[in-house]
Amino acid sequence: MQNTSKDKKQLSDIRFSVLDLAPIVKDSTASESLRNTLDLARHAEKWGYTRYWLAEHHNMPGIASSATSVVIGHVAAGTSTIRVGSGGIMLPNHAPLIIAEQFGTLESLFPGRIDLGLGRAPGTDQLTAQALRRERRSDGHDFPEQLEELRTYFDPSMASGKMHVRAVPGEGLNIPIWLLGSSGFSAQLAGQLGLPFAFASHFSPAHTVPALDLYRSSFRPSDVLEEPYAMVGVNVIAADNEEKARRLATSMQQQFLNLIRNNPVPLQPPVDNMDDLWSDYEEAALEQQLGSSIIGNPDTIKEKLEAFLNKTGADEMMINAQIFDHQDRLRSFEIVSEVFKK
């Protein structure tokens, strides 16, 4: 199903946001990573980004945002207007009541600024998932039931019977819930429930358009949304010249290379030539995951973002940039903000 309005959109018509994986770089610490996260969030607020999301990953030496709700509180306390949220909380790892209380607390502390993005993947390996979930053996198949329970804690009127357990803080608060996905499952569920949907095109590019079409065709208006609202994640590595941008992008490429080798490590410094590191098979595998990444100077970034917008008809783009040097990362996000505003 094609979105007939998508050809009319310009970059200046849509919102742009940040996905921060809170990278721990080689020879650094989680403490420094979290300081950089707050610094980037403050800059993003100044540059006009709409929201700043952090992701739940566990047992990853290169990601500092495992206690996602804690980091959201840290960022929200250090900023004043930008929306802050999760991209996402992996709901099968948690009791829905815990998430309702955590995000109820965040919304009580920072009214009108908190987003709750939810995923159904573990965000880690199976052994770590077992350590997180203990006696619970949720594998994501009961995600719709977990989601319904969570939403009922915020709005008890949704319950089929009398609520005996209440989320305090949480009950009665209007916290936007987004469904996140890298396939069709959450796309269809978000559409059926009339919720906003965020697709992980930054690591699942081949499924982007089919998932967005499924979301739009499945959409039913709700108290939350009258029309579908789709956000897409995209890797953007921007620099003032093409050569530097391509070199900066090798840190992201190394990160994914180490993941497919089952060797997660801190984010590595850029290299001159990835051909020294990967095999032909590994290069092809990375192209499948990172094929939608946009790398280059401001003109290239603008051209490719416009093409991606035309392809997806997205209502919002969430920018991810795994860049080793913090100043280079800031400059990349600054360039992207300038491109969206032109």
C-alpha cells in the first residue's frame, strides 16, 4: 500500500530526532560515555531535534544505556525542552508494572517530555536474557498481552475487570507509547492499536518499506492517533568532506563486524581501509544490515535523506551516529540539523 502523500514531503516538513546508543569507545569508560550523552542531548536541543531516545542493550561492552530509564532521567534533568525516551525498552525483559512505575516516575518529574518506545526483542544474547528474566520465560510471543497490561496500568478504564494493582506514579498519566520493530509483527500491532510506529531501518533496511506499508494498511484510528505516524531510524555519518565521513563510518562498520563475529567490544577508532578487516562474505553481510546508512558531506547527506524520505514517506526520522570521537559526532549531528532546516 503506497502512501500517496509521501511524494509531497520535504525534509523541512518532518521532525528529526536522535537515537543515542551511548557508545563506550575504546580505552574509555561508561562514565565518560554518559557525560557525552548529556552533552550531545544539550546540543541536540539547541539544534532543534524533537526527541532524544536511548536504547536498552545488555552485556554489550560498547553500550552504556542498559539501565535505560535511569539514563533517560539523567538526560531529562540536564535538558529543558527536548522530549526524552526509550528506543526502546525491551518489554519482555521486565514486568509491565515496573515499567509503568519507572516511566510514571519520569513523567511526574518531567511532565510532557517523556516517550515510552517498546520493543519485543531481548536486546541481548539468550544467556543474558535468561539472567534478566530469571523464572520468566517470555520470548516475545506474549508481547501483545504485556503491552495491554502496561497500558492498563496507565489507564485502568481499559481493564476488563476491577484493577487490584495500581502503578503509583503512573496511573492517569498520558505517556506516549510507541511500538518499535524491525519486521512486520510490531508494525501490524501498532496499526491495529492506533499507536505510533518506529521502524529500525538503520539495521533492517530491506524490511523498511514492507513494514511501513503494513503499518499504514493495518492502521485503525484511536484515541491516540487519527492517522498513522511512522518514524524511521537511519544511520547518518556526516562530515565537512566525503573522505572524512567515509573514514568516520568505519567505526560503525567495525562495530557490526564484531557483532556478527560474536565479539562485542567497545567502539573502535576509525581505520583507513575496511578491506584489511573483513572478508567478502562479511562485507556482504554488513551491506544487508547497514545498506540504508547515509555517509558523506552536507550535500550528499541532503540528497540521500531526501531520497529516503521519498521512499518511505516517513513522518519523522531518528538519526543514529556511531562515531568514535565525540567532537566529530557533535559535528555530524549539527550538519544533519542544518540539512533538515534548509
